[in-house]
Amino acid sequence: MVRFIGEFGNVGERPGQDGRLDAPAFHRNHQPIWSVLCQFLNGKAGDVLEVGSGTGQHIVEFARHTPDLVWWPSDNDRMHLESIAAWRLHSKLPNVRPASTLDLAEYRWKLPHRETSGPSQLLAILCINVLHIAPWRFSESLLGGAARYLRPDGRMFVYGPFMRNGKHTAPSNAEFDGYLRGSNVEWGIRDIEALASLADRVELTITKVVDMPANNLILIFERTTKM
């Protein structure tokens, strides 16, 4: 049995017996997100880490399309980790690995299970709707980890609402930003130029910004130098 959760990670009720949570945002955005990811992932092999997997629905959906890729879910919320495990069990997909705890509050975070069977480098990193509901240091941590772990040909895809040149892209985003900052003074919609500056410090660059439905964007990062 699936239980529904509210927006922005607020759980409306505890999960059902099997632990799966269902996020409304997943049903709205998984197809547009996949339309961008598939252009890079199709036909490739390697490891993909999702940072902040939430309910686990995105990673299971994308793994169905890419049997040659190994997907590594992660989160730092106990209920989310339980939901990811439940969706993985429900999907029976062999290319989705067990969820690991990953806390972006730790700048030197490590790849899941790296000491045993885990990856040493990543083809891709995926981060969906995380940066605006986290302190700025989480953005620094995410980019620092991408610089450490992406393969020379790797990419990082970051989805969510963003500002351009310090300005919101829509009135609804400005209203949303006010709601976020009222909920937590460390939250808020991040500016693309500020993220680009962070990326430059760790030899990453934003190579593409893709417009998405509902005034969201996907930022695509890659290395500035190929090792």
C-alpha cells in the first residue's frame, strides 16, 4: 500500500505496511526530467548517484529505462530511506542498489559502500528539489562532492527552481521563496550565477540550463578540465 506525502517533504501520514511513499511532484516532473537525462544516459554504462532520493520513485523510474546503469539512492531522512527501500523491493530492479545515508552537511561526504562494492567514480549525479530546502553549505557540499567523484566524462543534473542574475523567473517562484525563507531562514531559491561561482572554485562549470515546466530548471554541470 502506498501513502501520499505533501509538498516540500512534509509527510501527511506515516507510510503503509510496505513503507512506500508517493510524492505528487514525482507524477508531475519525472517525464520532463527523464527527457533531459536520457540524452546523456542512453547507451552508456556506469554508476549514477542520486543525492536526496526522497520517496525513491525517481530512481526506480529512471532505472527501468537504463538496465546498463547502476543506480545508487541516498538520503538522510529515516522515513525516506524506508520508502526508498520499499520502492526498490517493489520494483525488483537489479540495477538499483540499497539506499545509503548521505548527509550534505558533511562536506567530505563519501560515495555509498565505496569501501566494499560501491563505485569509485560516477557517470552522473542527480539531485532533484534539494538545494532550495537546505542551507547554502549543502550547495557547496554537493558541488565539492561532484568535483571529487564525477568521471572525466561525467555530468551532474540539478533540478529545481532557481534565480537568474539575482531575479526570480516567475512571480510564483518569488512567492515560493518567501514561503521557504519564512519556514527556515537558511532555505531559499538559489541563484544560478552564485552556483556557477561555486562550481568554478572546484573546476566544474554549468554547461547548460534547461527550461522545465512549472518555472523549474535543470542545471547541467561538468568538469572544466578532463583528467
